[in-house]
Amino acid sequence: MKRAVYPRSPLARVGVLIPAGLIIGMALLAPVFIDTSQTGGDIPFTGPSANSWLGTDHLGRNVLPQLLVGGREIIVVAMTIAVVVTSLAAILGTTAALRPRLGVLIERTVDGAMLVPPILAIMLVLLSWPAGGTVGLVLVAVLVGTPYSARVFAAAAGGVAATGYVEVAVAGGESLPYLVTREILPNIRDTTLTQLGLRFVEAMYLVSTAAFLQLPASLGESNWALMVRENSAGILLNPWAVLAPAIALAVVAMSLTLAAGSVRRQASVG
């Protein structure tokens, strides 16, 4: 079985981020310049043409403008989840490395959290709490994602916590917040970057799945996951109405996964 090949040089690691960066930048900036308020007007599921490079969707709208703006809500919500999960997990994990009793509690929490699939938890909460919307989606994603990530941080911080300079700081009476923010976290930057990338990819998966299932979350009237769902009936007439948003999601996920894997590999070698 072949192992995944991750870019080794810093330039190569930056290179794999370019596709994701372009798509994310496009999705965040495009709504400022593009008006997608049109309700159709053309023939549904027509193929690519000079006026519609990717053809039309199920409502006869130009697919390209919908593609350009369709990722904003998914990406913003996924970014929010990734930042919150990584931040909370970094604090909990490094604290657990310094306080073994908390480490045991985190392990027990992870064992329990892993029994419930994240998407099932999101479905249960959003279907029973429709008013929760995007806030409910973020809260559930943070709750189910933080314990596992905290265990990763605890393992990475364990070696740093055992070093001499940290022991000297502890003996000197430094506070726990100081030890976490000044002694531990700066020395596990690679773990933080890796977790941030992986949490973003996982959050993209969860948010896209919630949007595809049309769970009660305010992700806009047209997003990449919803485009795939609504246009799937006409995939034989205009496959780009489905393939374009699916490729956008896949490129972002693959690019960030390769970059995170590269950082993790470099850290283990170093």
C-alpha cells in the first residue's frame, strides 16, 4: 500500500495551498461584486455557451455566478468552527499536559464523544431545535470536535511540559495561564497549524453535509452543497451544474489536507 506523498519544501507547502486560497478568496470576495438575485429566465440545464460558461442550473440561472458566491456561507461557518475548536482544544490540551487529572477527564470525554457520529449529533440538535440555525450548527460542531483535538494537543504538549525550562517555570511559581500561553503553545506551533487545517476540512464536511440535507441552518439560498443537491436531477443535461461546486469543495479539502499533512510530517522529522 503506497503512502501519501506530502510536499517537503516550504515553497511546495505554500504551493499546495494556492488552489484552496484562490477558491476561498473568490468565495469570500465575489458576493461584493456579483449580484445573484436573478430568479432565472433562461432554459434550465442548458450546456455551456459563450454567455454561460458553465451552463444554467435548475432555475435557468447562470451557474458561474452561483458558483462564485456559493461558497461564502460554508467557508465562513467552517472557518469559525475551525478557529473556535482549535483555540479551545489548544488551551484544554496544554492545560491537561500540565495537570494530569484534567488529562484523564479529557480522555474520558473523548471516549464518550467518539461514540456519537458528528453528523448524527448535528441532525438531532438542528431537527429538535430548528430556531438554532447556524448558531446551533456551530455549537454542536465545536462540542463534538474539541475533545478529540484536545487529546492531540495534550499529546504534543506532554513532551514540552517535561522539559527543563518548563519545570523551572513551574518551580518558580508561574501561573497556569502563563505556562500555557508563554511556555507550551509557542513550542507546538506546527501542531496548532496542522489542527487548524484539519479542523477546517472536517468543518467543511459537516457544514456541507448539513446544507446538502437542508437542515435548519442559515447558509444562504444558494451554496455549493445545495447546488449539488438541487441540480443533480439534470446532471445528464448539464453536468457542470453539479460538478463545478463538487470540485470546488474537493479542491479546498484536498489542498488543505495536503498542507496539514506536510506540516505534520515536517514536525515529526524535525
